[in-house]
Amino acid sequence: ALIGSAGNIVNDILDYEIDKINRPDRPLVEGKISKKKAEALYFVLNTLGIIFSLVGGVKTFLIASLSIGVIFTYSLKLKSILLAGNFAVAFMTGLTFVYGSLATDNLHNIWLPALFALYVNFIREIVKDIEDVEGDFAFGIKTYPIVKGIKNASKLCIILIISLILLDLAPYFWKKYNYIYFLIIIFGVNSLLIYTIILLKNFENKKNISKASLILKLTMPLGLIAIWLGT
């Protein structure tokens, strides 16, 4: 949590000029905090994150250290490489569950929630790029919507969402999750995903893209609750 928070801070620091267009309500842009204080907070949070990671042993320390490097590289360079930045953020989200499993010496059944988190976040990152296309274009950042067009980016997200809808039912049919709670919540998750598809089809409306991003964020805890209840 500390390292993730620090990652958001360094992203805001490096994206200061872009956020003037895409995110004018961000604290740095609004002047609620200075860059110098933000940099100090970034250092303190990362240091605390590393110290706490040592409690879990060498493996959690290594993952924490790797996370700091990946997040910084993402903010500095990866986000401007086609789909690489999107995957980096999604990878870090999935890695959270691996970290927790290693901290408790229990890797059993962790891969499904980790992959679910990665998949949903990968889609959401592309949706966020569609939302931020104006500012990214102004600063020459080559995101997927800018290189391939917003229409093609929306199509890619829709294809990925459809595949996710099909895949998230697989564990039940594999007899890995046998409880009715799993199906009930997954039905709710898939209903939200279908609604997201409808919103993405009307990609010309920026409000629809913002809604789609928010809904994808909501499917994350719901999907994880389904996995938890299903076990």
C-alpha cells in the first residue's frame, strides 16, 4: 500500500504538465502541495514500504524492491510505449496477491485472483488511455488509442471484456468453485461488464468512457469476493 501510494505520487510529479490538460483537479496541478514536498513524501513512503516488507522475509523484500523499480520506470518511460505501460500497471496489481501469498507462505489458489486482477486492470488502463487521449496527444505520448485510433482501442477493450466474461465462468465448470454464491456474484460482475461494452460502443461520449473506467474498477472487488465465497 505504501509503495503503491508512492507510485501514484511519482506519477503525478512526472505527469505534471500532462495533468494540466487531463487531470486539472490533481493536487499538484491545483497547488495543494508543492513538488518538493511530494518528492519527500515519495521517498518516505517507499522507505517505509521497504522496511515493512522485510517482516515477510527476503521474497517480499525483493518483490517490494522490484515494485518500486517497475512503477518508477512506468511513470518515466513505459507509459509511452504501446501497451507496455498498460501491462506494467496490470502486472503490479496482480503481483499484490502474489506478495500477500508469499508473506503467509501460501501460494495455493492465488493465481486465479492474481490473473483476474491483472486482466481487469489491463482493460481499464486502455480505457483510461481513451479518456486521456487529448492530453497524451498534446505531449506526444503514443498510447494505443492515439496510434490505432479511439475506435480500434474501444474494439480491443470490448474483445477483451467478452473473453473475460467467458473465462470468469471457467473455474465453476472446472469444479474449482462449487458454491452458488460464486455464480450469483459473477453474474453481477458480468452484467457490469456487459454494460461497460455498451458504454464503449458509444466511445464518442467522454462521459461514457469515464463511466466505463469506474465500472471496471468496481468489478475488481466484486470478482474477488466471488472467488473468496466460491472457495
